[in-house]
Amino acid sequence: MKRVLSVIAVAMLALILSVPVFAAQKPIDVFINGTKVSFNTGAPYLEKDSVLVPFRAVFEKLGLQVLWDAKTGTVTGTGSGLKIQLKIGSNRASVNGIVKKLSTAPLTSAGTTYIPLRFIGEATGGKVLWEPAARSVRITTTPSKAADEAEITGLFNNMIKYMNEENALGMNSIIDPESYFSEYVSSLGSTFATFDIKNILNNLNIMSIEGNEAVVTTSETSLRISGPYFPDEEYKYIYTLIRKDNSWKISDVKEQESTILLSYTQALKPADALQQDKTSINNTLSSYYKALNDENLNEVLATMASVGEEEDAQLSSDFEQYFSNNNVRYTPGISNIFYMNGNEAAVYTEHKMKETKEVDTYEQGIIFVFSKSSDGTWKISQSYTVFDALSHS
């Protein structure tokens, strides 16, 4: 008897082992513009060759605002120039009021409303691809120009916000990490630690959007609040943007022009300064112009504050090249110390300049920034051109 039972047991075991083991089917994944959609309620499933998905996650990922009417069982999605309506149990839907036939009607299961994914993807202008081997659906949409313009405008508003908040991480989030501009952003921490600046976006113009690249021009104002002196300025920039991972990033920026925001009244209003400081600053300025006219490189450099070995060497090279290629005579005009704060001063100066072999004379308005040395002398640390014009006098 035991032998019979043993044989039966072996036979049953062989039967069990001979039955194929079926693995659970892989869940269906949905990707919209390369990003996987997360479903918090329910999961996509296949029904009669149609992939049905919980409606809210897909609608929102496609940029649609969602309205659910529980009384009528109607789902409405609205976007820029688009309105889609579907009703539970009905194989009719409407797109901007035009009735469309559905291959599978929306339905409710375990409290979740499911809709046919292909219909929604195509109704929003997307291309829908079902990959049976991977059990995944990929929807690729072409963003509307209005949506791109809104996103780009938001990006620049955020840029100004991050700069004013001194938020380096925020700035990093809107920059293409592979662009050279990211190097500038990576140095913002030291800039924020040194200066307090208010940035204003005066004007933004989206010149073009072609595929994944956009060109934008802006007018921006930079106002110094505290920190080392620099003049308030208005800048005009050209930005190049690229679309990466379905969002716009700044990849390049070029300055078109800049205008120093210093009125003549401000420039000629004297700052409170000690007489000995005024004398030292004026003496340095006189020495600077005399050295320029004498083309005396060492004397010019003697009026300059040291900013580092490499920078000093470059400055020396620049002046040496300038003297080699030009023979300019400078005639200083009015001069006024309009800013003084501790060991820093700003001087507004006008001068005329004329190449000896030329007829024309040019006038310039310059801001010289001076710093006080340890020995009490004042030296030029920076300069900014306020205006540069041909003189007819």
C-alpha cells in the first residue's frame, strides 16, 4: 500500500512539475514626453486592445485642468484652446464641441475612473505609440507656442527672483549644466556674499521659438544696494534657450549694450570727504592723465591699485599695446568726487581725447573708482564709461 501511495505521490509531483509557471504580467508604463507618469490611484490596464488609465494623472501631465462632475459622471479637461469631455459608460466624447467615437467607453472601478489613453493623447495633438514587448505607452506632444511663451516668461521671472533672493541653487535649476554660462552661475555664491543687488526685468521679447531652441532679448536693470561701489546700469541681453527634459533652460547669454544710470546732477553733487582724501584723489588723477600723455607705462601703473599678479600683468600688457598702436592726447575737464564710503570713492570725470594724426576730437565721461592704500594714498581700482561721443566743437 505504501508503495502504491509512493508511486502516486511521485506521479503527482511529476504532473505538478510539468505544468508551466506563468509569471505575473508586467505593469503597463505610461510615458509623456519621456517622463514616466505616476498613478496614485489604480494602475493602467489593457481592455480590448485599449489601454485604460486613471484620468487625473494623465490630464494633469498633459497640462490640462481637470473637472470631475460626480453627478453626471463626466470628466472635463481644459487647456489652451482645448476642451475635452468624456462620460462614464458612453462611447461618445467631445473635443471642442465636436463629438468623437471611442473604441472603449470610460468606466469606474474600485472608485477610480478610467479613460482610454490613446484618445486623450491624440486629442491633445500628441503621437501615441504602444510598445507591446515593453508593455508601455509613449505619448509625444508638441507644446503650443502659447505654452512655450508662458514657460519662458516664467523662467525669466524666476531668474530675477532667484537673483534678488541670492538663491544660487534656484539659478542652477534654470541653467543648462553643459553650457559655459553654468560656470558664471557656479561663482554666484561669492558674488552674493560681496554685493547686495536689486535686479529688475524691464522688458522681455521672445524673438523666436524653433523646435527645441528659443531666442529671447531682455532689458534688465541692476541697482546696487550695498557692497563695493559699482554704478547702477541698464543692460540689454540676447539669451539662447534650449529645451531639455521637456523644460526650457538658459544655455547662452550675450550683452548687447549697457547704459550707466547716473544723472548729471548726481555726478556733480559733491560727496562728504576729508580735504586730505580729496587732495590725494585729485593728485592721483592728475598723475594718471600726465602718464597717459607721456605714454609712461610705469607711471600709469603706479596710479593703479593692485588686483592680483595675473590681472596686473594683463593690465600692463594692455596699456603697452595701447601706447604702441595709438598716440592720443588727453585734456582733462571737470572732475567731482560724488561717492565716498570709508576707503572707497567714486569720481566723475570728463576729458577730451584726440589722436595726433586725426582731426576729430572725442569726449568721454568716466567714473573712476578709487581705493585707499595702506599708506593713505588713493589709487584707481576700476573705471566705467558713462558716455563716449564725437565732439564738433
